[in-house]
Amino acid sequence: MKAILLKILPLLLFGSVIAAERTTIANTADEVNPLLIGQEVPNSVLWSASGKPLNLKSLAAEKPVILVFYRGGWCPFCNHQLAELQDIQQDLIEMGYQLIAISPELPDTIKKLQKDRELSYQLMSDFRVEVARAFGVAFRVEDKITDLIKERYDASLQRFKGEPKANLPVPAVFIIDQKGVIQFSYVNPNYQVRLHPELLLTAAKVALKDENIRLKR
């Protein structure tokens, strides 16, 4: 199974060039430059649904993290993915993981989404898109797309001071070990294509196995 996954991983990783600076925002989804396997995650702050700031590295030090970037509760593809994650959450917990899904929406919005969708794992806010930028998955949204999202879903994407356009994250999944190192990543600029839950479970198992091997050395 590990050999199969290793063959798949190069297809899952988006981008092969390591940027010197990942805090910039890509002009399009196709131009994002995400962190890669083996790299340490940034010292980022996530915001809970209650508005409490939480440090990502501190969370990972407690137990490994499955970190999922999604566009927002207005996105039907995101809602389908969130429901699939709910279905496998218990499996991930039994492996020793904590599942965190993060979007640019405000804490009050994600709190409502969590209740409405009956999600028992953690939804967190990246309302300044700082975490997405640090992971290299943030991009600028064309005005016509921003207007279409407003018209179709009645959702207003936030614009930030100094930014000419609204920002979103490319849908992505990162598996982070207790040392804060990325063990698996899936980043796809095509927002309609998400990581299959069974593949995520396989990747999570392999990451744990590899971590146990490293600890025994």
C-alpha cells in the first residue's frame, strides 16, 4: 500500500519549485506554491468558532493534525467534502489525529455552519487569510467570480486593506506530525476535485507508520 501511495503522491502535490517567499498571494489558483512534504509548518494562528486564537504548532504538538483548507460554507463542493470528513472523523480520532477544517469565513459564520451541518470536528477561521498565505495556497479571485459567488450563493468574499481583489484558499489537505512537519499534502486548483476520504485515511495510516519508524531509529 505504501508503494502505491508513493507513486500517487507526486500527482497529488501541486508545484515543484520551492518559493523563497510564500506569504505573497498568487494571482490565480493555478499559480499557488504550497508547502511541500518534509517542510515545517509556519507558526500560524487559527481562530476558533468562539473567536479564540489558537497556535497551529501548539495544537500539532498535542496530537497530529489533519488540516483541511476549504473555500467557505457557501460552496457546495466544500459542504460535500465537510460531510465526507465527518464520516471518517472517528477513524482519524482512533488513529490519534485531530481534524481541523479552516476557511476565510468569520468565526460567527463557521460556528453557524458547524451547527447547521452537525459537524463534530473543529472548524476554524482564517479570516485574514494569513494561514492560507503562509501555506502558499492563497490566491486572488477575479472580480467577475466574486460577483458570481455573490449572485449565486449570496456570499460576500472579504477584501483586505491593500489587496485589489478578494482572496480564497485553493482547496487543500495537509497531514502534520507532532513536530510540526508536513507528512502529506494534497493541493488542487480545481475546486471541484477534492481528496477522496479513503485516500486520506490511507495517507493518514502511512504517515503514522513512517513516524513510528522514525521514532524507533
